[in-house]
Amino acid sequence: KVLFLDRIFPRVEVYLKMMEWQKNEGTNIFSFRSLIALSMLVIFAVNYKKLKEKYAYFDMLFKIHIISISIFFLLSTSSEVFSLRSFELFSVCQIILYPMIVGVFTKKTQLLGWVIILFIALIKIVYLVDIADIYRPYKSWFL
């Protein structure tokens, strides 16, 4: 059971019964998005003091990032949809948090930080378009 949500929301109970009936594979906890989130967590944790002094909202955003990853791993064993949706909900902070990677580098090497940010953005776009097949119904548009 997912935090006893089935007692509060009847739709959750129906969803959990459907999952048992369909016997879904479960959540891939080592997906592309979770691995990038974990690697960013390590980078931010190692440079926590430096980034906290440099950026006013880093502490709050970093804690939200930790909560998103924790919820994803805690709920991934019981419900795929709840773990993924809650991870996506809290991962919105990554939009603001990832450019703070530049603050890790010195003035001479800040270009490397921007290259890392662009690399992550390009990989995420390729993942959404090509691997996740989000545009499969519109494939004829790209011919």
C-alpha cells in the first residue's frame, strides 16, 4: 500500500488493484533521469558550503531536490505512477538548481560549467524525443 492513500482516495485503491492485475514491471530506479539527479545531488553536496554562500536560495532548492529523490526511491517499490509523478513535481526545482553548477567552478573554468549544463539539456531533449518516443504519433511531421 502507498502510504495508506487507498483509504483516503478510492481511485488509488482501484489503481493498485489494476497494477496487481496487470503485473507491471515496476519502476526502473536507475533510469536516465534519476541517475542525472543523483549525480547532481553528489556535485551539490560536495560543494554545499560554497554554493550556499554564493546563492541565496540554494539551501531551499537543494533540500527540495533531496526530497524529490527520496520520494522517488521510497515510493518506487510500491507504486510506479506515484513515485514518478511526485519526483516530477518536486524536480521542477532542477530548472533553477542546475545553472548553479557554474558556481562550483572558478572564473577561468566557468565555461566548463556551462558546457555541462548544455550537455545535460541536450541529453534530456534527445531522451524525450528519441528514447521516450514522446513524438511517435507525430513522426510524419519530421520526414
